[in-house]
Amino acid sequence: MNIVVCIKQVPDTKGGVKFNPDGTLDRASMLAIMNPDDKAGLEAALRIKDETGAKVTVLTMGLPKADDMLREALAMGADEAVLVTDRRLGGADTWATSSTVAAAVKKLDYDLIITGRQAIDGDTAQVGPQIAEHLALPVISYAEDIKVEGNSVIVKRQYEDRYHEVKAQMPCLITALSELNEPRYMTPGGIFDAYDKEVTVWGRDDLTDLDDANIGLAGSPTKIAKASDKVRKGAGEKVSLDPKESVEYIMNKLKEKHVI
Amino acid sequence: MSLEEYKGVAIFAQQVDNKLSSIAFELIGKAHELAADLGTDVTAVVLGKDIAGLADKLGEYGADKVVLIDDPALETYRTEPYAQALTAYINEYKPEIMLVGATAIGRDLGPTVSARVKTGLTADCTSLEIGDFPLVAREGQEQKHNQLLMTRPAFGGNTIATIACPDNRPQMATVRPGVMQKLPKEAGRKAEVINFNPEIKENNRFVEILNIVKNVTNTVDIMDAKILVSGGRGVGSPENFKLLEDLAEVLGGTVSCSRAVVDSGWKPKDLQVGQTGKTVRPNVYFAIGISGAIQHTAGMEESDIIIAINKDETAPIFDVADYGIVGDLNKIVPALTEALKAELAAQN
Amino acid sequence: MDFTLDKKHEMARQLFREFAQNEVKPMAQEIDETEQFPRENVEKMMKYGFMGIPIPKEYGGQGCDVLTYVMCVEELSKVCGTTGVIVSAHTSLCCDPILTYGTEEQKQKFLVPLASGKKLGAFALTEPGAGTDAQGAQCRADEDGDSWVLNGSKCFITNGKEADVYIVFAVTDIVEDAKGRKSKKFSAFIVEKDTPGFTFGTKEKKMGIRASSTYELIFQDCRIPKENLLGARGKGFGIAMHTLDGGRIGIAAQALGIGEGSIDATIEFVKERKQFGRPIAAFQNTAFQLADMKARMDAAKYLVYNAACTKDVYTQDHKTSYSIEAAEAKLFAAEAAMAVTTKAVQLHGGYGYTREYDVERMMRDAKITEIYEGTSEVQRLVISGAMLK
């Protein structure tokens, strides 16, 4: 069985978001990490590998420095890694990204494709289902649990107030939630091996089954009209009082604002 | 594709168990504004089985037309039959704007359909308006008018981007629940009802639903609450949430929580406020023992009044709070509950 | 000379740091308080290969180098000195001598499970009457048929009751030199837990590294198979000294981590703590003290990494000595850790003296690094001995 896991390198917004004095985001101070939902997807694939001996290939589209993240995936236990990188692919929206990734996936053997539900930088949750669409595969989004049974997968698909237990025939695509599992750590020896391995690097020209009209900034139907860092809402009052005075203070404010 | 062929604003009116979701009415509310700017009308598209009864309510909340796609394959949400149906609707009726809720259904259906009809999709929008693209005329580039400008947060709520889809139709967006305002109900208002049968075909992409398990919670949806009493890890233990529940009860509010609380297993996921939880904007939001990481504040900073209680005076929650109290929640919260009880008793 | 780490070492450090922050740090205060051996975390470290980092893959290890192992002990010790020494004693004092002196059979039988994280190791040299002075040792081993029979006791044994495999040193011969002076000859043995006649005595109540399991080992007619003799008969003292050279690098890394960890904690504290209306970080005394602390630990770091890299050379050529490098690293890092943690407590003021703040524990943990696996005085003997010979 062959599993392809699509992963993305993202800036770490978890807890460590820092702002410049003007209220804009200090991107330079943020670490580049493997997107958490994608890491859960990788862990799910590695657990299937532990059980069935499946081969796990990780695939990313990004800057050359995404090599670090691919090595991390190899150090966790992935068998092979593919980096799709080319200036011509830059500026892609989810349509162009999914078209490109789908063209890369087509070059690989796969029974199961796992992506994260969404990346913490874009939060769109679109690329996974759109890859499935380009490949004409069944898609199950928002997976909380994945089991392989013969030629099928059985997935707990999360909704707001319920879950569906869903069965799909492979090949298919699943998008993983970070709640799916607790990803494993790398091992020290795994790290050393990862740096001895070859990462396959594909540029635009290696993706033959891909139309120029569907890649990069020009191939993206959506265009950014304006982007700005959100300046955070300013702080209001802050008081440090004893408990009794604190209660009086809150009561006064609630009255002032006609809440009570 | 001729862009001019596409007319009207359509919304996907999500139903679950043949009950329309609140997002359907929110989308109609926003679609109405957009349609007014464009001089066109609003169509609500409902997919399901035995759904004819849902049309009246959509009309009362502002839909001009209701398209019903009634098919046994659409009884419970599955990506493929829903995508076939909505794609068929788009190809047949050619709306210039197609809005879908950014729900667990919409965020699966939206991307699938947008890829199938080959158009752009902007995720999780918090603001939609009609305007020009580019915003300001640029030499050598045609400025297009009457474009849908879709604004959305990204980067964990730290950046805001406005996005257009100038060369493809329909212009598609998923819209964050709880952000758009529904219109007041107009009793007796009728929409034109159209039954559309696109003939859904079973294929290899159909999945089988083996089981449906509903979460057993009977709490009010925190997105509908006017007053939220929200607790973080600082509350200390699941038992200690009793203090917050007492306060919520006396105020007629609801308890919600931060991600840390859900991760610790103290409260269920549907009470979680924040980037990976729900976006809320109640009249009053109490943040109690919540440090206020950006992931949390992204989901609550639009609240009208934010009152924070935290013993750590450097907690970032104080940066978004209107009223911040540095102190021990274990002392302040019960005393506040008592004071409110006394006050409300006096008022009656 | 190149002092930059390559990518694989950087990533390894990232791994150790993440593990330390996520798994070890949340437990550190509690296990210090309760003196509970952190079994759960040790099992996680076993699972993720932390217990055999510099051991070749063919013997169940990770096939990395001493530098990687040192960074592991360093990062763990930044948040918990106890966890650091568990890894150090296991790797340097139990796996390493079997790798260096063991027969192929011994390696397969003992090293593979140790390095692959199925078993935990310990090292037993010190006795109630013999610490720095090894000739005071009383524990003996007598040959009897197919067995060696151990009698005596060992004390202050790290991983004492928790280990599965022990390297035990015992007197096997007494020889007389030409002038008629008698001296004891030691041999090294591999002893498994649950061997009849092998029991545990008192658990030590310690100032620091309180969750490390420090026990007395008691041997009463403890019969071990002949094939468990490690190295040649009578060569135990050399084995012990050579093993301790490596162990000192591990302890130096532990000291390094403790000192660095106290700086991390202090930086966080001085930015938050306000006096006279501003954070105490804004006072020049605080800033300069921190600068001194940092410079001192960085100096220690280079000595420790140098010792690790020298031992890596030994791994390749089996002859380069790293004894002096190890002694210098341990001497300097241990004393730096003691001085730096003391300053860290001072900068915390009254809070630093309470158990609510990590630096209180770090200062107690730092002290042992000046004592075990050769006191600072022994390190000075080793270094000066080589200088003045």
C-alpha cells in the first residue's frame, strides 16, 4: 500500500506570534514548522505503516528551505520525500496549488492521500478537497480517526455537533484534523538517516500533466486586492484591586453599559 | 466563458436533519445587501430529501427565489452527491456570486464545487462587499466594477486580506458563521419556489455512511449567547468551572472556554472559543483565567464588552479587554455572583 | 576550527528541546518534590531512541555521535537535572563500557536491549569505604566453578533500583609488588537485576536530583555466570577510569544544561518582576550579571563540546585520549553551573529561595555535578597530573 501525505511548511503562529511596534506581524521572528494538521496526517500514515508496512511518501510544494521539514518527516519515519519548488509556481491560490500538487501526486503511486485539514497560515481548508477533485477521488474531510480495512478506509468525519462514520474505497483522499492523534517525535538516528537520504526535487518542467494556465499567480482565479496586518484592538482599563473592590468595579461597569 | 451570462446572488442554504442552519439566514442577509448593490435578486439553494417545507422560512428571511434539489441521495451530507447537485445548479442558473457557510459541510462542499466549476473560492470570509478591482485604477490594467470583494483573516487572525475573483464566475466565498446579520423575519413574505432535478449519478466517489453519532450536549450554542462566561486553564480544574456556571446562570449567560480547557478534557469542543473553535461576539464576554493567546482572542475580540479576570497582570488578554481586573478569580467570581443576585433581586 | 553545528545536529537539538519542553519540564518540579523516579518519561525516551544515541545501530543504538548525546543530556538538564543524569549514567557508564570492553556475545545479550531502550543501565563503583580512594574497596568476587560469587556493597548508585543491568566492580585479586606492598586488583562484571543474592539497601535522601533513584546495592553470595566478566580479569580499575572519562562528559553536559536552564528561567523572571516601577531587567546590575552568567556557560559549552568531539575521534581511531578534555569540561562546567545557578537564585530575590521557582531546584541540582563521577578536586588531579608528569 502506498500513502502520499501532503505537508506544508508554515510560520509558527502558536503562542509565539510577535508584533512589531507598529502593530504589524513580526514574521522574521517566527519559526518555520510543519503545519500541525499535516503532522497529524503524517502520524496517521505512519501508524498505518506500522500496522501494514505501507510505504509513506511526503510531498510538499514550497520554498527550497522546506527541505528541513521534509527531513523532519523522514526522521519521523516517512520513506521518501518530494519537494516541488519553482519560482513559476509562486503566488498560487488554492486552485493553482491544488492543480500543481495533484499533478505531482499523479507521478507517484498512491492508494491513499492524506492532507491536513487546513494550514495555520491560510486557514482555508480548500487544498485537500481540491486535490481530490483534480484527481477525481472520493474525499473525506475533517478526519478524527482513520482505519484501513482491506481496500477501504473507515473514517470518523467530524461535524459541529456529530460525527459520521464513513467508508470509502481506495484510492481516496482524507483531510486530517490535529485532534486525530499525538504525532510522534523524531528519533536521533532517524535525523541522521534523514540527512543521508535523497529528497526528490521537482520543478515546473517535471510536472508534465499540468497546464500553465493553472499555475502560480497568473493561474490563480482569486487575486489579492489588499492585505494588511491586523492592528490589535487597544487595551482598555486595567485595575488591580482587592476582591471586594473588584466586584464593585465590575458591577459599576455592567450598570454603566446597561447590562444589568 | 462569458462573465456577463452570470447573474444574481445565490446562497447555499445548509440544512441538517431537515432543519435549516442559522448560517443560511445569515447568508441571505448579506446576499440581500450585495444584490441591492448589483440590482439583482437573492436565490437560496436547498439540497436534501423531502425539503419542500423549508422554502417558506427562507422567503420570510429575505430569499427572492428558492431552488429545491430534492433527491434521496442528498438526505445526509456527503461530498459527491452534494457537489454534483450544487455544480449542476451553478451550470444551469449561472449565479454571479455563490455564498456557502464556512461550516464543516461548507468548507468541504465549497472547495470541491469551486474546483469542479473552475472558479476561485475565498475561505472563511468575515466581510463581503461590492466594489472595484483593482481597488484603485492602475495604468495598463482594466479596473473591473461590481466585483465581489471578500475579506478574510489569515495567519491565525493576525492578517486581513481582501480578495477578488475578477476573471471567473461565479465568485465564490465561504462565510464564517456568526458574522453576518440575518434580516428580521417578514411573516408571509413569499419566495418563488423552483424545483430543480439535476439527476445525481452514483459513482466511485460516493462514500458510505456507516453510522451517525450525535454529541450529547444540551447546552445553548455559544455563538448564539448574549453573555458568555468563558474559562481558561487558570480556572484550575473542571470542578472549579462551577464558579463560572453560577455566574452564567445569574446573568442568563452561557459558559464557554479556551482551547487549553478542551485539550485538558475539561469541557467539550463545542464550547471552545477561538481560531480552532468558534467565533463569538456576545454583548458581554467574561474571560476568566484565560491568558489570551492570539488564537483565543481571534475568536472573541469582536465582543461588545470584554471583561477579563486574571491573576497574571502581564496576560495578553488584558490587551484586548475593555475592563481588566488583576486578581484571584476564586475570590472575585463567587463574590460577583452574589452581588449580581442581590442587585437583580433588588431590581425586581 | 569550525564551531557551527551542521543541520542534523541542529535538528537533533530541536528534537531534544521539544521533548524537554513538552514532556520533561511539566514534571520537573513535581518529581523533585515527590522524589518519584520519572518512569513514564524514561519509557518515552526509550521509545524515541534517547537511551542509545552514540551506540552503533548494529548494537541497537541510534548510530549518532557523542556530540548528539551530549546535546540530549544538555537539553534535558536545562529543564530537569534528574532526567539528564538518568540518560547520562545509562549511556556513558553502562552502555559505553560494554561497547568498549564487551565480547560480541555480551554486546548482543546486554548492549542491544540497553541501547534499544528495552532495559535501563547503571554503574556501581563507589563503596561506603571507597570513593575517590578506590583501594578502600571491600566488595569482592571469588571464582567458583562456572561462577563468580560477589560479596559486599556499593553505594550512591544512580538509577539504583530502576536499572536492569549493572556494571559492578569488585576485587578479584590482591597482588604484591617487588617491595612487598599489597594492592587490590579489580575486575568488572555485568550483573542483572533479580540475580539471587543481589538486593537493594537504603534509598538516599538527597539535596538535589531528588527523583534520581540513588540506592545502595547489596551482594550476598551473589552468583553470576563466568561469561559476565567484562574485559580481562584484574583490569577493572582501568575500565572504571576509562568509563568515567566518558561519564564526565555526560555530567559536564548535565552541568551545562542546568546552568543554561537557570539563565533561561532568570531572563523570563527579570522581564516580569518589577521593582521601583520597572522590570528588574532594566537595572544594569541585573543585565551585567546575566552577561557574566551567559559568557561563563558559553565557555563551558565549548569545553563540553570539545570533549565530546574528542571522544568522537576516539570512537574512530580507538587511541586518541579524551581524558584531559573530559576532566576540564566537567571541572569547569560543574563550577560554572554552581556559580551561575547561585546568581540566578540571587537575581530572583526571595522568590528564588522558594520552591515555586525552578532556580531553587537548579541550584540544588548543580551541586552534585561538582561531586559525582570524580569531584572537582579529582579533575584537578587529572589535569595537573598530565601537566606535571
